[in-house]
Amino acid sequence: MTSTASQERKAMVSALRSVTADAPTLCKGWSAQDLALHIVVRDSRPDLMVGRRLPLVGPKARAALQNLASGGYDASVDRVAAGPPPYFPQILKPVDDAMNTLEYYIHTEDVLRAQPGFELSHRREISEELRKRIWQHASLTFFVMAARKQNRRITFFSPGYGATTRGPAAAPLMMVHGTPEELTLWASGRAAHAQVDITEA
């Protein structure tokens, strides 16, 4: 199998290069520049994701973030394209796919679907391989978190891929139908921008 994370990194870079630095995204309060910087930090300086909030090291971490952003938007996108340093574990395909397939798919859509005039009927096509991996990974992560956050028992159903139910057995039941990728966007808090059908029990 090819690396789905690698495919989606390329798609994300293409999406970022198709917009300007101040273009909106579906991540509340984030521009395309903010999203690109987030990926750079996640790839190469994950310590800054937590460090900037700590009282003692916060100022240094925030200064490091400003330094990363100082090269400008194009440089940030180039760093996204380059990926992590060779000594990071996600350089290995199985680790990369497990860590980043969903992350990169979602953030690619965060850019594309936030742009003026976007229509769900014109959303990009994805590979069957990616769709299968999204279903596999989301069943263990985002579907679980969505049920917990909503305090509901939710059955996620996708024709051709199956059904999985998450949440407390005694909680009210909801059924959400869609393709794996649309279910994942819905479960990750992007309901207004996902194409799903919902049935309340």
C-alpha cells in the first residue's frame, strides 16, 4: 500500500498554495498561515505546542513560534511540503500513516471548504485506499470522541465500509450516514461543512 499520509500531505500543500496567507479555514480563528505554521510545529517542534502555555518556558516558546513564522507564508508552506526531520519517528511510513492520515485529510478540507463559493457537490475525489484508512482510523478516534462529547450513542454507518457504534449503551441513539471522510469531518466538529444524513432514534 502507498502512504496515505504522504498523499494527503501533497494535497494539503496544494490546497495551501492555492490560497493566500490570510485566507480563512474551518479552524476557528485560524488563517491559512496559522494552519501551515501548526503543521510545521507538529512536524518539527512539537514541544512548542505545549511549551508556549507553560509559565517558565512560555516566552521562549512563543519567541520560537514567531521566528518560525517570520519567514513568511510561502516558506511555511515549503516546510510543510518538506515534512519532518529524518530522525523523527513519523518519517517511517506506518507511523506517518497512523499519526497523520486523518490530520492531513481534515486540514486539507479545512482550507478547501472554507473558501467563498465552495460547494459540497464539487468536493475533491479521494482514493479508495484513503477512504478505507480514514474509516479504520476514525472508528478508533474521532467517532469515539464525538460520542463522548455529545453524550450520545452514535452509530456511524457507511455503505460498503460497515457500521460502528460508539458511546454509552444507555445514552440516546443517533445514526449518522455518509462516506468515511464525511463522517470523519462531522465527528471532528465540522458538521456544517460535512455531507451526512442523521437519523434520531
